[in-house]
Amino acid sequence: MHTAPTTTAVPMKTLTNPTLTNPNLTSPSLASPALTSPALPGAALTSPPSPAMRLRELVFGAACAAAVRAAARLEIADALGETPAGVDELAAAVDTEPLPLRRLLRALSCYGIFAETEDGRYVHTEMSRLLREDEPNSLRYISLWCTEPWTWEAWPRLDDAVRSGRNIFPELYGKEFFDYLHDDARDSAMVFNRAMTHSSRQSAAELADYLDLTGIGAVADIGGGQGHVLASLLEKHPQVHGTLLDLPKVVANADPRLREGGALASRTRLLPGDCRDAIPVDADLYIIKNILEWDDDSTRRTLRNVVAAARPGARVVVVENLVDDTPSMRFTTAMDLMLLLNVGGAKHSKASMVELMTEAGLCLGHIGPVNPYLHAFESTVPTG
Ligand SMILES: C[S@@+](CC[C@H](N)C(=O)[O-])C[C@H]1O[C@@H](n2cnc3c(N)ncnc32)[C@H](O)[C@@H]1O
């Protein structure tokens, strides 16, 4: 059903709640003024929902998350092409009953995920497109990861985690989160790996554009996962060599470009290890991206190990999502709470990150956004 983009204008069904309109249609040809104007005249329909209605909507947040999950699992976005499709046609393609599928699409389109035409067919919006598997910036696996079955067990225990300050995962499942994932929830582990791969590929390219590697000959990526950041940097800078340090199982599955036989292998060292124990790497630039969200003791040990291994004057760049001073507060604070529930970790504020880096002996430099949800903290190892 996936066909070439259409140029035909399609009248769109009107949504009446102004906060829920703006489905961000990708194709201007599909956008219609009707989408942003109220169905009926009257001030009540053009004003934002009242606090009471907003709270009602918020406490039904689980319904919204479940609807996105259902759409991702049913692969509706993949089945819908570039031309409007009727519900019967879509239902046949994704193997569902037409009537409940219409109800699901109606709920999703309230949030700008898919949009309904005036004649009752459905088209893509920018957000629904992101649920496609073949979309370069796909969020399909992130959507599945954030709504995996264990999350529906864990969220109702948030008050307990807030009370105790500890993760509730061991109480719920009898073991720590990653042990559960690898021993008992292989499908979830697969979703996690794909979600991390997608999001780390996307942010790796952005970080490679952001970082100035003038004068840098050797880069080390600490807790670098499969090495997407390192591969992006080595591809962009042919004179640079790199080391990928991560846990043994992770390094063994490094990006094929970095492994033996890969295009970047001759400039890459794969180093299995635990960065809390030691970081035996001499580099001009150390990158530590999205790993300092565990307990502060692990963060202190990792930063101390970098400072111990690095030459005076070496650069250390920490890249993290922040729970303050960021345009993506709702997203990062939600991740912060999820980390509390599953691993007892936390996202940092700008101040807490600066404090830990300073305590480790690093000299803080520029702090700036790599993209709307990631901040880079530049620092150097002191020379004296
Ligand atoms: C959220 S991922 C981030 C991966 C990568 N830096 C990125 O941004 O795409 C956290 C990484 O830290 C690694 N990690 C966790 N504990 C570690 C340890 N003790 N030593 C080294 N790496 C570790 C994990 O294996 C994982 O690859």
C-alpha cells in the first residue's frame, strides 16, 4: 500500500480541541485550513481546555501510550502509504476488525498521530510517519520500548519508589532490571537493543557534527555502546584513531564498521572492560555519552578513572539529557522517573553534572545543546 507521495489536496476532518490540532502534516498538499479552525463557532471551542479537562486528559495518559504502542505493534504506519486509505482497506492490511481500528485511529488522530480526511479515510502526519520501520528517524522501537509490558507493572509503584528513593524492580521481578531483561524477557531485550541502536545512530551523527576535532588524533568513547558515535567521528575525520570501551558483551557486538574487516577497523581499538574499575586508554578526547545516569558513586569512579588515565590538557566531553534548562523537560523528566523505577538511576540537572565533573578534578568549559534533548559538557584535565 506504500506508494509515491500524492499531490492531490484532501479535505481534512476538523478537530475541535486547539491543543490537540496541528497534526503536523508532512505534505503541505494534505494540509487543510479546516484542521486549525473549530468545527463550530464559539469561544469555548477555540480556548484551551480547562485545568479540569487537562487533568482528565493527563490521567488518561496511559490510554495514549497504549494507543501508540498498539499502532506500532499492528504496524499501521507501515501499512499506510502516501495516499489516503479507508479503514476497511487498512484493517485488511494489518489484520484487525475495521470498527475497533477506526476507534484506535480516531484516538491517535486526536494527538496528531494520523489524520482523518473529511470522507473518513486516514493519512499520515509527521508523527505517524515516525512509527514506520523504514523511516530514517523512526521512533517505532523507542515507542515500543517505553511501553513494554514491565512498564505497566512498574509505573503504579512510582509512589513507593519516591518514598524509598530506590528502584522497585527487584521487588517486582525478583532480580535487577538488566538480569530480568536478558534472562526472562528476550523480546523486550531485542526491543531495547533496537531502540538504543536507532536513537544512538541519530544522536551520533548530531554529536559528530557538533564536536570540533581540530588537533585531535585519538578519541576514546567510554561506555560507547556499539560505537555509533566513534564510527561517525572516524568516518568524518580520516586522520583520527579511536578506542571503544564498553562491557565485553557489548564490545563483541560493535558496529561492523569498527570490527575486523570493517572499513574503520584499522583505526579502531575495541576495549572490553568496566569503566568503574579502570580506563586504560591514552586519548586526546574522551567522550562519555549517556552513561552517567546510574548511581553517583559509579559516576565518581568513572570520572576519576578518566582523569587518572588522561594526559594533562586532554579533553573530556560528557553528553547527557538534562532534567532542567532544556526544551525537552517532559521527555527527560519522564525518562528520569523511569530510571528511578527500573535501575535506581537518575538524569542530571546542569548543576549536578557540573558538580560531579568539578569534584573529579575536571576544568569545566562550554556547556551547550547538541540537539533539543542532549547537552554536551566540555572539560579538560588540569595541566598543573
Ligand atoms: C545508554 S547506553 C549509551 C551508549 C552510548 N554511549 C550512546 O550514547 O549511544 C549506556 C552504555 O554504558 C555501558 N556500560 C554500562 N555499564 C558499564 C561499565 N561498567 N563499563 C563500561 N560501560 C558500561 C552499557 O553497556 C551501554 O552501552
